[in-house]
Amino acid sequence: MKRQFLYFFSLVLSACSTFSFVGDIFVKNSNGGKVSETKLVAKGNYLMQVLPEGQGAFILDSQENTMTILMGNSKKYIVQELEQGGSDFKFTGNIKLLDGKEELLGLPTRKFLLTEESGNHSIVWATAAVKNDALASLPGLTTSMTEQFEEVFGTDQVLALRIESFNRSDDLIMKMEVVEIVERQVEDVEFLPPEGYEEMVIPRPPLAED
């Protein structure tokens, strides 16, 4: 599940908008020779990643500032509160805007180089043409990342249409690309845990005494 969460993060980085999108975003991911397909469902402050093969889903609610994790195999779910800067995962490295503009799926994109401290690096094709309020509230984003994307796009939301990740030896280790974007009517009930799912409550650790 952790790898799926990091993939969710990498897909919907953070930076701009021209229309408020409601519908489905279909994604193809190649990782270690394994190819999988998933989709995002977007509406207003909601953004959901539906995992393949009935594994479950991640549901981000930027208004309530929560992430709901659905576990398909066990029919359970967890609701986690999100705090800005409170994620265990942080991108630590450099972001550089590369020259040139391209169109993917008929949408204008800008290309970035993301270099991690480990030496791994990614080329990201990002667009400012798809808006969803939840994009600006993703966990794991640092202030530096948000400022750099906002400087290019002019606001705090962005959708990555393609990501190619390489190790220090320049071997391709992961490729993600959006293959289709479909506008449709989305009902709020789609972002609720399905009937029959049981909530798991994780106890908060006790506060340390002075």
C-alpha cells in the first residue's frame, strides 16, 4: 500500500488550472517490468485513486483535510487527518524547469527534471489545464516544491501527464502516463466507503508528560 501511496503522490504533484474538472483520469504504470492500470476520479474537493484488481482506493478530501484508505481485500477502511507538512514522505531534492513545450492528449505541458538526493531522477510532463481543488492539498509536498511549481504555473495545482523515473545509472525504473481523460457526472456517494466496509480506528499515542 505504501508504494501505491507514493505513486498517488507522484501522479498528482501540485501547480495550476484552467477549468474545474469532474470525471475520470485513466493511468498506465510500468514498474519493474510489471504493467498496471488505475484511474483517478475527481470532483470538487475530492480526488480518488482506484487501485487495480480490487485492492482498494485512496480518497483525498481537501475540504475536510482527510485521506480515506480503502482496503479491498479485508473490506476495511481508515480515515487519516492530513496536516500540511505532516506526511512521513517528503521529496528531498531539486526541481528544474526544462526547455520546450509539448502537447499530450491535446493539453499543453511543461517539462521538469526532479533530482532526488539519492541520485535517482525523473522527467515530469505537467499540465495546468486540469483543475481539482484536492491537488493543492496533497501530503508530502514541501514549501520549496509548491513555490517552484507555482512560479511556473501561477497557482498551486498541477496534473502530471507523464513521469519517467531513472536510477543513478540512468536505467528506466518506472514510467507513468495518463492515457485518457473523460469528463462525466460524478456523484458524491462514489467517495464514501462502500457498504459492508468496517472502519479501523488507530489509537492516538498518549501525550508525553512534562
